[in-house]
Amino acid sequence: MKKILIFIVVLISLSVFVSGVTNNITAFDDGSSDFNITANTTKYVTLLLNASIEQANISVKELDDEAIYDSKVSMLPAVSYKEDITMNNTYFWVSSSGFRAIYKFLHNGSYVDGFATPSGIGNQTYGLTTNNSFIWVTVSNARVFKFNMDGTLVSDINISSFFPQDCCIGEIHTNNTYFWVQYNSATNKIYRFNMDLNETTLNFSLQPGVTIDGMTKFGDYLYFVDKTTSEVLKYNVTGKYINSFVLDNNNSAVEGIEFFNGYFYTIDYNEDYFYKYKTVDYPSNVLIKVNDTIVFNHMGNLTGINASININTGNVMENYVDNNATVPIHFLASNWGKLNIFDLFIKYNQTNIANLNFISPSQITKTSTGGDYTVEITMENTGDWNATNCSFRTVSSGTPNLNDDMTYSNFSVLTTAQTTVNLTFSISESAEPDEKLQFYCNGTDTGEIVYSDFIDVDITYSVPDSGGGGGKPPKRCNWIIWKPRNKVWIGEGWYESIAKTNIVIWNNESQSITFNFLTKDLKDCTFEQNNMVVEGNSFGYNIVMCPFPVEKTIGKVIIEGGGCDSSINTSLEVSVKGLLLSLFFGKMGFYSLGLYLVIFMIIAMMVIK
């Protein structure tokens, strides 16, 4: 009956731990979930080792945007009542409605000179354009002033007869073949004129509800800025709306727009800058790769695409996380335009896993002139699997300084429980500026490593005044001694009086490392391998073997590799059990046994006599 009861209890216990954990990932490791790409980019997503992936998708869409913010240049001095902008290879010209003037700047924003427009009733200055031979300026009473490039007035052209009222013309632009003139901002009607401004052959209305404050032409399209929304509206030359793109948030009161040498330029009513926007086209020959495997390949221009892509095609992602928790996803193109990436969704399962977190402290802070500093660390495991064989490590963007200077007792963090451990730092140098503490354990039913969150380590080493000397601290290792833990007792000896302990190393580099193994103050200890090569991001295994000591021995096992070294403080203990086993079963045991037999026979013969 007891056996049956025990079997039932064990069966119930096992059934508790076979329930899996389902995880959903909706953002990359950097927190991005909906973003635009304009150059080759790699994003990373971290799962659990050996995760079983149920679904892995990402959505891709080409963008209709024509330009992206590039830079801005200060306008010195500032211009009030800015209305429009035009330019050539050397200069910007800016119109001011309040001062009825045109201001000229170099491309670096420095003021050169300017000129006034003719005064008169209703002669407020608005639109501005040039063909690099003349400058044309519109004023509110349906007149266009033509100037030489030095600001000398050439002609005053009245175009009011082409409009229902002789009022309210605004923006103007020329491509040296035609003029486009905006009439009446309330109706936003656009008229196309010949270069003499005495004939119009086409007119069309823009979409209602927009406030046009700038106009330019690029290729076969006209572009208008809407001041209320900070958008640039794209139309074909016959008045059909195509699409739009949004300007920079700081360019919120946009006035005027000009296209020149592959860039759009704007000014702002409130900000004294020339804003520059780089034109983009559709990306072509787009590849998406999971590590080195292509999961999406679109040849030619990526137009009209809005698709959800399976990034686990052929289980490529699932196969990768068998050995690497962090998956690189590459977005590549032969020619970049603008690509929108959104709706990342990865659903995966991991049976029986620990979930590790720090409870206290929230940060480790200490200033010291050297020596040991001990801090009490409390951790928890909210997962459904016991975390065992745990260790601490420090990490940073460079090489962490304190990773080899910590000692602590072996610890585990049981499921739904907390554990407190005293962690001692041997302080001989300061922590890296971004150095953090983390603990990690065997935390799954398949023995995989599970990592905790981080806490900041702000340990500052204040060098004591020793009157001179000094030197460069040794290079820190980018590898971990996984087993045995620091201050380990190697063993008590057995049969041949040899104590054995496994050594396990994790190589955190991407390249292989050759390791050498030595001992200090441990007489006659040997290794199964005196040196070995461990591949990048892999474990390496060795064994240290020491003869049974006649007294307690303390020393170090030293491991060298990758241009640095680390050591394990080691203790060999004397044991009566080991002595007896060595005496009777070790190499000397057979000689001793023979001697005992001879002595026994001599004594027996003496007794018989």
C-alpha cells in the first residue's frame, strides 16, 4: 500500500511540471515594434533555448513617403513673416510678407543681402520662385514682379484677368517651361501659365480643407505643403492626388517648399531654420534573413506590398534557438527606399522553466580603497521549475571589470521561493560605467541556462596613496568557469588516491578560444587535457585529478585563454576513509598487504613452535 501511495504522489508531482509555458513576443529586443527602415538593418529577438515555436510572423509594407528628415541649418539673422523659399546652387531666397522684402542667404544659413518689392496697396509679398536667371515674386493683388538675380525690377505683370477676382494669389513655381500659380487660398485652385505669364492652358482644384503655403515640382509631380497638418501633398500635373508625407515635428508651421538636387527644403513661420528632407524611392531587391537563411525575397521594386511573412519557414528560427537564444533578423536591399516593419508576433512554448529576478538590493553602490565588500542579495523564482547550480556574473557593453572578483556559496532558487546569498567583491578596480549584476542557473527540465534581470553595480575603487607605483589591470575574460564554483573542495580520494573534479567552461566569444590549464600550490595535480579548444558560444569540458594528500592542501586551479586568465580557489581535504581506502586498495595497498601476510606467517610459525 505504501509503494502504491508513493507512486501516486510521484505521478502527481510529475504532472505538475509537464505543464508548458506559452510566451508571446511582439517587439524586438530594442523595444521596437513598428518602425521604418531606410538602410540595411539587423534586429534581434531573444527566445528561450530549445523553444518550440508555434507561430512567427512579421508584416512588411512599402511606404508612399517621398522624403525623410535629413538636417536643418540656422537662418542668421532671423526673418519675420516668412512666406516662401526658392534656391539655386549657392543661395536661398526667403520672402517676407510683413516687410515686403526678399532676403538672400548662403546654403550655410549666413545672410548675404536682400531687396525690397514695390510698395503699394495690397502689395504683400507671398510666392517666390527662380529659374536661375530671374526671380519672380507674387503679391496679393494678382500681380507678379520679375527681378534680375541682383534684385533689379524687370517687369510688373498683372494676371488678374485670368481670375474671377483680382485678388488673392499666393504660391508660384516654375520649371522654366511653365508657371504654376495658386489662386485664392479658400478654393486652392492651381493655374498653369506659359513663361510670359500671358496665357493659361490648365487649371485644377486641390482637395478641400487644406491650407496651401508652398509649392514645388519634382519629376512629373507637383508638391504642396499643408500648413495645418505639416504634410506635403503630392499631385500629378493634371491635378490628381497621389499621396502625402509628413514633415518633421519641429517643422510644424511650414511656409514654402522647394525641391533642389535630390532634396526638399522648407522654412517655418515660427522657427528660424532651413529644413532639409532627403527624397526616397521604393526599396528594391529586398531580402529578410533569419541568421543566414532567407525567409523573404522580393526582386525588383517593392511596390504595392503589404504582407505578413512567416519568419520560421522550414523551422529556421526554431532550429536556430536550439543553440542560440538570441536570433538575428536581417533586413537587406540592393537599393533602399523606405520600408515599414510592423506586427511582429512570435508564439513559442517552453516546458518547465524558472523565472529569475532580483528582490534586493535594487542597486549595488560602494566606494572603496580596496579589500572585500559583502552585500546581501535576495532573489526569487516565480517560474515552475527549480533553478539550480546558480552563479553570479557582471556584464557591460565592454569587458566587465568585476566578473572575476566575486566569491559566494553555491546556491539554488527553488520555484515560487526566495533565496538570500552573501556576495563578496574583492575590490581592486572600479566597475565599468554600465556594469550590471546578473545571476543565472540551470533552469529548465532540459538543463538549459536561464538568466535573471539586472541590477546596476556602481563600485568605485579609490586608489590609496602609496607614494608611487601602479600598473595596468589585467584583461578581463569574456568566458565563464561554469563548474566548479569558487572555493570548491575537490574530494576525499578513492582507490588510487586520486581526487577528480569536472571543469566546465562557457566561451562567450563568437570565435574559438584555446585554453591552458595549470595549478598553483597543488602538488602533482594533472588534467585530462592540458590544453583544449572551445568553439565560440559553446561549453568546454575537462577534469582535474589530484593525488590524495597527507594533510589539508589549499591552492588554485588556473585557466588561461583568450588573452586573460581566471582561477578557482581549491581545497584538498584529508580523510580517514580515504586513508584506509588508499592503504588497502591503492597502489601501496598491495605492497602493504603482502608485508602484512609475511609478518602474519612469521608470527604464526613462532606460535606453532
